[in-house]
Amino acid sequence: MNNEQSQEAQPSFRDRIATVDAKGKRRWIFAQKPKGKFYSIRSYVSWFFFILFVSLPFIYIDGRPLFLFNIVKARFIIFGQVFWPQDFFIFGIIMITFIVFIILFTAAFGRLFCGWVCPQTIFMEMLFRKLEYLIEGDAAHQKLLAAGPWTTEKITRKATKHIVFYLLAFIIANLFLAYIIGVKDLWAMILQPSQNIGTIASLMVFSFVFYAVYAFFREQVCTVICPYGRLQGVLLDKNSMVVAYDYKRGEDRKKFNHKEQRSAGDCIDCFQCVKVCPTGIDIRNGTQMECVGCTACMDACNHMMERVGFKKGLVRYASENGIANHEKLRYTRRMKMYTVLLIVLTGLLTSLLVTRKDITATVMRTPGLLYQEKGADSISNLYNIKVVNKTVEDIPLTVKLEDANGTVQLVGNSIHVKKEGQGAGSFFITLPKDRITQRKTVLQVGLYQGDKKIDVVKTSFLGPLYSNN
């Protein structure tokens, strides 16, 4: 078949995603197991990720987990620091900073994140698919098994795979739960299942969803659900680094024949780059939404180029300008603007984290009450105080006036705030009448733990207007 006929026979890949056929039905991907330098490096990266994912819930600092994301109790711990609902604005800054980082990273390096460190890709390609190769064999055996009748061998292999997949999904779901409620609470739940039936049922459902993603939905998460691929059209430009086919060197395509002198390009039309692709695309058609930048096609092409004696790198990391005009990767004006914005946001986030207090308090006059006269020479106001303790120690608090000649009298017992908890109380502030020179007087209230000043809070004192004359 000549090149013109080949182009006519080529499917209209732009009309639909690679995993859906012309009738709109799912086309199952039987990806060959890649081999090569990049796959080996990705394997090491994935093992680092797995070790990190499994070990982080067990790391505690001062009795706190290193990371905890308890959405139900609105309690979050990041690097041992507790964040409460009052700190949610910091999470907003974190999310904006992360989005800007993703934009900058994608503009410069394409979907490098997806191929190398995205949890979906790592779990699918480096864990579940490897187990699938081990149980069902390579891509050719899997295809024959799927198309064949339900023999004893097929039932055994399929059942084994799905049981292993679900057990693995259940273990992973428990690890995710450890990030939400903590390892200690998770262990207590395991030891007392009868008291946690609802949680365990939810865990089983989540495990099934996780299992279904990797047993059936697979690459559809990247091509259908994840919006990142669709954002490439906006974020990428001709200077972005992507996994690219060097069409100038590779075209025209022609099968390799060592007996005749080659008059075509270096692409030998072996389709190895297509066979190893986990999303089923042909990288020779250019950058596509489905490409997750996993480098499997690079390893496959390099292997074939080595076998036929051609130079490696026909499929490689490059930019469109790099292939078309042999330009080097450049740090463009757009990347510089994103970098400046990222530095500003990072600086803002850093300052918020550095200045963030371990103990915060709110002091307000009791609503609905006016001032009270005490004797012939004093005025008092009643205040409510709410305190959030983000430390790992119980703190008894005392309240003192910082800038006024007055007294503070607590209502009831002292204000005692439990570790990682909240406390509240009430107190009177009494000022002499000659201290009151206006309707509202701004006071500074100091919070003390023993002799140690923890915080200073401003509040207003309401009283009648007295003349000093």
C-alpha cells in the first residue's frame, strides 16, 4: 500500500477518542508491556511514590499525623500543623497557587505530570497492569483470552485477576481512609467492627469504586473524566515540551527491508508505538488529548530504531518549534509571567503560614447588653471570648488589660482550652469613669498562659460620655 492509499485508509482520529470506535462503542485497549530506559526510570519513580503513599499515614510528629484530611470534622493537618475552618482562606491560596503551578508546568513541560507522577497513571500502569500481565499474560495472550470461550483456564485467570484487583483496591481504600481519620482511629475501627458498621460499609463501597476504575474504566479516567487533557489546547503552545514524533525525519513511512536501499523516512511503520500506548493513540498523528506523556512510545520506537540501525529519538521529548524549525526549548514571555505570578502567590502563602498563630481568640461584647454602672465611679461591660487551640497541649488562659487602668473579672472558672480544641468563656471589664472620654473606647486585651503572653486582641468598651472638666 503506497503512502496516498495509507492516508486514505487512516481513521479519522480527530472525530473521536481512540478508545471509541465509529459506532460509539468502547474499544478495549490491550497495551503491550513497554521496555526501555524511560519505563525503568518510571518504575523507580512509582516505587518511591508507593513507599511514600503507604508510609505517610504512619508518620507522627508530637502526637499528630504528618498529614490528615478529616473533612467530616473540618480538621486538616499538613506537615504536623493543624488547620481549622478559620484557616480555610489559606487553603484557598494553596489551591490558587497549585493551579498557577499546573498552568506554568504544563505550558513548559506538557503532560509530564500525568505520565510520571499522577496517581491514576502510576496505580494503573505500574501496579494493576503489571499484575494483569502476571496473571493473564502479555497483550497477545490477553486478547486471545478475551476473545476465546469461557474455558476453565479463562474463568480461573479472570476470577484470580478480579479477586486480586478488589483486595488491592480494598487495601488502598484503607490507606486513603487513614489519611482521613488517622491510622489510630482506623486500627480502632478494625478491632471493633460492630461499632463501625456504617464506616465499614462505606469503605466497601469505595473499594468497589476504586476496583471498578482499574478493572473496567481504566484509561477512560484520563480521556473522559480528567479535564487536564482538554486544557492542553489552551495551555500548550509551539514551545511546550511534549512527547512528539519527528515527522520531518520520519516521513515518508515505509516498511524496513534490509535488502534494498532506503529512499523513505526513518519511520518503518511497525506500529510498535501504537501497540504500547495505554490510551490507544498513534503518536505520529501529533499531540492529542488522550496522550498522557507516559513515554512508552519513546521506548518502543528507540528499540526498533536500534534494531534496524537507525538513530534513536524519532519519538522524543521536543517542542513543535523544535521539530519544525530545530529550535531549542525556550523560556517564553508567557512562562515568565506565570513564574512571576507563582512567586507572588508563593510569597503570600509563605507569609500567611509564618504569621499564622497557634492560638487564636475572638473577644466580643455580649450582644443586647449595655454598660453597667458599678458604684459611683466605675463602668463595666460583659464580654464573650472564644479560643481555638491548635497546639498539642491543654492551655489555661488568663485575661488582662494591656493599655487601661481597669480590672478583668472572669465569670465562673478560668478559661481552659483543650489541645487541638476550642474553649469559651465570659468576663467583665471594669473601667473608672474618668478613663472614659468617648462613647466607644478601644481596648487591648492580653491572653496569658501563666506569665507568657500568647496573643493580644482588640475590642471596644461601651460607656456614657463623661467630661473631664
